[in-house]
Amino acid sequence: MFGYGSLIWKQDFPFIDSSTALITGWERRFWQGSHDHRGTPERPGRVLTLIQAPGAGCVGRAFLVEPDVFEHLDYREKNGYERIETEIDLGASTVTGLVYRASEDNHAFLGPAPELEIARHIHESVGPSGANRDYLLELAAALRELGADDPHVFGLEAALLREHGP
């Protein structure tokens, strides 16, 4: 299984092994609404989904898990996400694995918006899993630890900190 968002730094499931990994043809974007974790039904937060982008790469973490872990993950990713197969580059090898993606036609999809608008939305949103701002800042820190460059995430982080401070 491939994690590209909060699963990079927050695993609430057992796993056998994990490693830094890459999927190609995808970019992460804060275009999915979160009614149940980083926002509420009245004021959804913004969380990640994957958008197809030929030639692009998305760095994250690959997890080797037992099949029964997917029952928990399916519940966690219930707000518009579906499991899809993708090739996961582990460096020394490539494997077929699963990733959760929220497509553009799901009920919670918010879509693109100007960077500053997304940063403000993230700053103002809070849900049962905490402040949406923390999700963005934790992700940016985790991507730096992985040595990943993500202009979308780092641009939003810079806009949020410029507007609202640390």
C-alpha cells in the first residue's frame, strides 16, 4: 500500500515493513474535502488526493500490510476515497500495490483553487482529527525528511505561514 498524505507520518495501523517509495504519473493535491477528519460537514477541511499528471512523480511511503488492515483503512478513507492499483517504485524493485484516491466525481471533491485561497481554507478548518493546518505542516515536515520536493505542498505551507505565522 502507498501513503502520500498523513499516512507518511501517522500510521494508526499495523504494518510489516515500510520504505520511501515513488509512484509516477500522479501528483498530490489539496483538492479533497474532509468532512470527518480535518473539517466538519458544515465546514469541510482540505486534504489530499492524487491527480493524474503524466511524467510527474509522487514520493511517499510504501507499507507491507496484512489483508485485514484494509478493513480499518477503508473506514479511515471512507469520505470519497477508493482503492486503486498502481505501480510502486521501491528503488531496488517495482511492485503493484494499492493507493487510496478520491476522484473528481466524488461527493466531497473541492477541486483546484488559488494557492492563497487553499491556504486560508486550511488555516480556518478544524475537525475531529485536529486542525487542518497541522495536517499541512506535518506533511511538509515529513516530505522534507523523505527528501521529497513537492511545490504544491511547500507553496501552500509558505502561503499559510506568510499569512498566519507559525
